[in-house]
Amino acid sequence: MNADNRKSRRYCNYKHASLTDLVICCFYNVYNQLGYGFLEKVYQKALLLELQGKGLAADSEYPINVYYNGNSVGEYFVDLFVEGKLIVEIKAAKALSIDHEAQLLNYLKATKAEVGLLLNFGPKPEIKRKVFENRRK
């Protein structure tokens, strides 16, 4: 088995791999049509339309609550929640930063979702995939 086949086979074992692949394809469709320079909300709305056009259930501005010692201490809204299992956080920044990744990881920690995508509609398209398993929460 060559290196490409091993990599492909290993990737297929990733949790929600086919869903993340489809979302990434939709991301590139939007990026290729709109390019760089719009606000995040524009990309969020366009990506939502693209996802729904592919038959995916997707909600925008999906609310999540953060708890501390059983008490609600904050409410946040994830950009997109796809198929009830994938958090998508959208950025339109020059480049992704560690703060952007931390934000996505915190969203994963605060929900039952285990997989998230960080999509940057910057000068160069960027994608980060994050996983935080429920057994660690």
C-alpha cells in the first residue's frame, strides 16, 4: 500500500469524515465564487445556502450555553451547526490564529458535538479540523 492510500484510508476513519469533506467542498464553492473581502456574515449566509442546496440540515447562529458548576454562565452562537453534529466557525481574517482555534475548541467542549471546522475566507482559503471527544468532557 503506497503512502497516498494509507493517508486516504486513515482519513476515512476520522469521525464524520464524509460530512466534513462535503462541507469543505461547499466552502470552496463559496470561496471560488465570492473570493476574499466580504464580512463573515456574507460568507455565513452563502455557505448556509450552499449546504442546504446539497440537502444538508444546517442552522446558523446556533445557540450554545456554557455551564460552570451546573450554572449557566454564558450563551454563545456558533456560526453553523450542520446535521446536528458538526460545528462550523467562519472567519474572514488575513490568517487563522491560535485564538480562532481556541474559540472552536471551547465550542466543542461546551456541546455534545465532537467535530468542528474552522473555515477562513481570507486572502488564501484556510481550513482547520478540530476534534474534542465527548469522553473527555
